Amino acid sequence: MFDVKKEFDLSAEHESLVIGLLDKPEKFSGLLANLDEAFDGQLTELVKTGDLSAKLNKINKVHSFGKIGSKRLWIVGLGKEKELSFDKLRKAFGRLFKELKAGKQTEAFVYLDSFISEKVDGPDAAHTLSEAYALATYQFDGYKQKSNEPEKKLEQLTICCNSVDEGEILASLTVGYAFGKGTNSARTLVNTPGNMLTATDMADYAVELAKKYDFEAEILDKAEIEKLGMGAFLAVNKGSVEPPKMIVLKYQGKEEWKDVIGLVGKGITFDTGGYSIKTKAGIVGMKSDMGGAAAVLGAMEIIGELRPEQNVVAVIPSTDNMISGNAFKPDDVITSMSGKTIEVLNTDAEGRLVLADAVTYAKHHGAEYLVDVATLTGGVITALGLNTTGAMTNHETIYEQVLEASMEAGEQMWQLPLFESEKERVRNSKVADLNNSPGSEGHAIVAGAFIGEFAENTPWVHLDIAGTATTSKSHDLGPAGATGVMTRTLALFVERFEPIEK
């Protein structure tokens, strides 16, 4: 996949030679100067005429006409050096790789030194390159009949960097690629139809992940879930013919099982809304309601690849939410694993119910810090749109660590308030300790507040990815469809985690 070299010979034969071009009021230098000379000064002329641009994300393709060994020269506009960040470079590489893929290139030589700037050093540039390569070239083939003609894919990248040790560059390429591949795994899970990804299928996937990365795995079946008293989880499953699964993966990166991070992902493989049934338009796409579970599993893949010195327990409550004569219904009262009783006012507010028992079970496994991820509410889309994940917390220090990870991952999020007044709305029931849906006002906030009732005093961050788990448009780092959002944020949070003083 990646080959790292120190030197580059212009006469060497490659399908594509990739160079970065910063917007500077200077003559070409280094390899670009050598290329300009080989092209008899024509690259300078192309800049003067505006046919070769250093504008950020502009991909300039120049045929070599045999003047160098490479058949094509791809020059990537990087914009102003002071404005080029890690995230901007990642997106620029993403744009490049989408162009190379569209051009059916199978091999490319990247002169990495030309992508290094004031804010992005060699290892960071290598990380952005490999992460963007994985993300931007991802595709979900689906279930159409396949053509017999072999597809051309970009499968070989040679990276040249004179200024940094080859081993350091290769290590950064490996890390970046792991982040990209883990995100792609999450994307594939979300893109898979509900009839092909049941709770049992998701549990099987988790077990295979555990075997590959030497995780401890625990899969609770319905009888075991009943024995533990997970009434909130079981209520959601009542209408289904598919058995529920409580999926647990443990990664121990420290000698002692302490400072344990709990990652909890909503795993509703399809959501009809139950008796609070969704509209005919709203029900389409509900295969994606396990986007939180996918993010957690993708993050665990990255953790398995990189082996950080942290302790992590991943907990995924998985079922579908269906309608039948056995299904739970509005006005039911159910008892959660924590012992708290819940009045059901909306069967389409099922995600918070399964997460209630999952959060409790994560604490049972020793989680001292919690992050839950869920495609939870349409309200978060109304509040924040389709590009921003909603976040809530009971502990600002832990939230700041998650926020920092999200900024590095390029996955934007915004904190929603958690006031006592919203907690009281969740606690307002004449027949139970809690109600699961106190109204449409501040819907995303009260949904998070409900989960917070089960996190209790454990430091906790809630991430609502209802708007960000999928996209209807292709972008620099991937196609339309599942985004794998929060996979990289969770992995970075775990990797950089600093326990708080208690």
C-alpha cells in the first residue's frame, strides 16, 4: 500500500506524480523548480495565465508529454501557508484522491515535502495523506449485479520525504490509515440494510473484531438480559422477532482495570417508531439508527490497531424497534436495570431506553467515564442542522477532552445546555420515576437529560449524531451515505485521554 523513499528521480516512471503548491509570491523552488525547468518554463507560464492555481483544494492536472518519467503531474493547491491546517490538508488530499480515483489511476508518487508548512509538519502531513486516502476512496458497492470487467483502483502510493526519517513517516501513515479504515468500517455497518444487519449479525461482527484484536467479548442473549433486569432494553425489543443482544467488548491497555472509559453506542438496527409510528417518508433510512453502535465499533477497530495505554469497555444494546401484538406501547411503565421506573409516552423515543440500560451496564463493568453516541433525535437537526453533532455533559473537563478530539478529527460538535429545569421535565411522571418523552420543546436536550439520569454522578458526555451520521451529498472525504461520524473522535479521545483527579 505505502512505500516510503528518501529520494526522487524525475526520470522514474510513474502513472502520477503529486506535488503540493503553496500560494507564495516567489519563484518555484526545490522539485517544482526542477519540474519547471524540465517543462521549459511552461509551469511558470501556466501560473501567470491562471491555468495553474495554488488556490486551496484546486487540483491541477498537467500531462508530461514525455518530459519526465511520470505520465501525469497532479499539482494540489494548498492556499496560503499560514492558513493551511491539519484539517484543511486532510480535505485537500481527499479532493486529490477522489480525482485520482475518477481518473482510474492505480499508482501515484507523492512528494510529501511539498505539503509541509508552518502548521503541518512531516508526520502530520503523512497522517492526513493516509487518512484521506482511506476516507476519500471509500465506496459501498451495495447489492447490484457486478460487472465482469475488473475495476481499476488506486492501490500503490510511494511517499517521498527528504526532511523526516522514513520510519517516522511510515508510522504516521500507518496511524492515519487506521483512522480512515476504522471510519470506513463504521460507514459500511450503517450502509448495510436492516435485514442484513440484525442484532445477531452485529454481535457476530463484534466477536470477530474481538478475535482479531484480542478483546474480551461478552454477548448477552435475551435470557441473560432478562436475568439482569434490563426492562428498558427488553421493552423496545418486545415487538420484534429478532432476539436482542447486549454487546460488550473490553480492551485493557493498562496493568490494572482502572480509569475505564465506557463507550456506549445505540444499536437500533431498524426503527419503525413502534406504535408511535414514523411517517412513510420518515421511516425510510432508519437502517442508519445504529450509527452510534457503528461509531463505537469503528473506534474499537482503531483502538485494536493502535493499542493505546488505556482501558476501554464498549457497550452496545442492539435490537430493532418493530410493531406487533407484543410490542410495547404508550402508557406502559417499565423498570430499567438501575431500578428506576419509566413511563413510556412515545415508543419512537426508544433509543434513550436502550441506552439507559447500556449506560448502567457499562458502569457495572467498571466504566468511570462515559461517552454515549446515538442517532437520537430529529430535534438536534432542527437545532444544529446536518453538519454539527449535538453534545451534552455533566462534566466540563471530560467534555473538553472530547471536544478537542472532535476538532482534530474534523467532526464539528456543539454543546447543548443541561439545566435543572430540563431534568425536572424528565422526572415529571405521576406513575413512574421518569418519563421518556416530556414533549417536543427542546427535544434533543430532554433526550440527553434522560440518559443523564442513568449516568448519574459518573462523568459523562452525550453525542447526538442524528443529523451527522449520514449525508445526501458527496464531499471531499467520502461519498453520499454513511459518514462514520464520531468514530475518529472517540478513538482520539481514548488515545489522548487524561484521567481527572477525584
